[in-house]
Amino acid sequence: MKWIAHIEGGPKRVNHAAVTVDHKIYTFGGYCTGESSNEYTSIDVHILNTTTFRWTKHPVSDLPYFENDDIVPYKRYGHTAVVYQDKIYIWGGRNDHESCGELFCLDTRYHCWTAPETTGAIPPARDGHTACVWRHYMYIFGGFEEESDTFARSVHILNLHTMCWKYVHSTGLEPAVRDFHSAACINDRMYIFGGRGTELHHSLHLREKEVYCNELWYLDLQTHTWCKPHTTGTQPIGRRSHSAFVYNGKMYIFGGYNALKLQHYNDLFEYDPITSEWTLIKPQGNGPCSRRRQACIVVSDRVFLFGGTSPKPTPRTHARLHTVEEKLTDHSDMYILDFKPSLKTLCISAVHDYKLDFSILPLSLKTEVENMLVPNKIVINRPNNSTG
């Protein structure tokens, strides 16, 4: 396992949502410091070709929002994206005005947005929730509900065949309320880790106190029963705005932030659901700096990590002059973690590590080396046919 590439020049985004369709990664919305989140504009869509490592801007990003506000989602953060067949479903999230509870669909074959009509027990608008697909269902858990002004721990299901929502009456001891946690499906379970929650604190005269729990939970998706498994090994510290991904039947946790400790992380943990053991993983190569609100997407044997925000180095003499948010810097870079790097990949990585001259290589090989080393320059991709 090795970090094989660090490429600058991608979309500078924080708190975005991303998924993979075939060999392409689609990323939606988010924000970056200095941009206005007060205006209603069409959500931006960027696509990464995971073969060439090049980013393009999807042309549907340029649709004017107010002429298409019935089918195009406005730009947002704290939303979720899932894939079912060749369609991507966006739900929830917010701008600085309001949260959204509508469902939107991007057809990656025909390059168009729709807003499918849904029925049933539609969940209240929220952000900071998670979404997972199991069979033909989308599961929503947690988040911050704008209408009730509270953190949530409810579970809602959307049947992607009938477009009917259902509230889940789960059994067993439930996890605490939270937002900006992570969720991942392995077999017939939805695993929940971390997030920011609250609890009543007697020393604060029963006022709510922010908490960061490091307990692992899962929802049995066949019986809708919650369970808190007994875990062993090196367990991650409680955190929010981290990433979770699944590879080869195991769940991985990267990065995140704990506001009580004022600490960002760049550690990588592996959870094995068979042994219920946590392991701190230390891949070879130079990995990302500590950050939160990034995206991590698995394609084949590689993980593509991009975006997020990190603390700026601040001299101690000026440390008290800034808030935490003012000391953050947003990223437009991408790191690639290869679980099974080939000899060819390791050789290309060595070219970078040892700053070797690759100008004499054959053109095809030279192009592969350049793709792993040269910064991106985002262009608008104009499809010329109906396939994505």
C-alpha cells in the first residue's frame, strides 16, 4: 500500500460530495473560503478521469439556476451523493440561506438533471447527514435538521424503484444524535462512525455540550436493528468531517477534526468487520497533510482523496488574533493511494521521488509519467454523443 501521487490543480472544494461511475469520479458542490454561499446558483460538477488523472468541468454546471430551478440543484455543501445504476442522486445539503429536502438526479448517460417526484414520509431538510445504497434503497441517517433546529439520529429509506420514502422504526439501543459522521455499507450492515453530537451536561446546568464519540455502530439492514459491536485494536479518536471508504470488505477512516481538542488528523485506520478489530495503517510514501471535509473515493485498487481544508501554520505571537476558521486553508490537490501498486506504478513513482529525467522515454510511457506528475488545468468537457 503506497501513496503514489500528489497532483495539484483540481477543484478547490470543501464539504463536497463525490461518487464513482465506471472509471470516472463525479464531485458536486461544496465551497471554498472567499466564495459567497448566499447566492442561488447551479451546483458545479467536476469529473475526474481516473485513468489519466485529469479533471474536467461538466457542462451541465453552466445551466442557469433560475431558469431551471425545478430540475437543477442550487450550489450547496453538507449534501450527499449516491449511485444507483448509471444515475447519481443528490439529497440534502444547504447554502447560507436554507437546507434542502428535494431529491435531484444526474443521468450520466444523457448528461441531464431531473428532479424525481417522491412520495411517502419525506425526511425533513438537513445537512451533515450520510447516505448509503443497499440493494435498491438509499438509507439516510443523522444530520442537522433545520426545521427542528436539532441534530438527528433518525433513519429514512428511499426506494429507488418506486421513489417512495419510508421512516424506519428501528429496534435496539440507538446511537446518539450527530452530524458530519461517516457511514459505509458492508454486506447487510450500515456502519456508523464518529460525528459531532450533543449531550446534556449537569455541570453546565443541563445545557447541551458538544461531544465527539469514537464508538462504532451498525444497523442491520435486514432487521433494522441497531448494534454496537465490541471492538479491539487501535481505535480512532472521535472526530467529525472525516472520510470513510470500503475496500476488500474492510472499512477505512481517514482524517477529520475534533473541536474539543482543536485537532485535525491525517491518520488512516482499518476496521475488519469479521474480527471487529481496528488497526492503524501507515502506507508507504508521502500522504496528505491533516485535513477535514475532503472526499475519498475507491476505484478498483486505488483511493482518490481530494479537497478539504487544513489549519494554516500560524506564529504563536499571532495565535490569539484569529478564529479557527480564519486559520484554515482550502485544498485543490489530489492524493492517490494504491493498495496494490504494480511494478510499473512503483517505477513511475520513483521518477518523481528521485527527480529523474523522463524526457527520453517512449511517448506513451512519458504521458503516463506526466499524468502522475503534472498539475491539472480544469477545462469544460463538451460531450459529443449520448454516452458518458
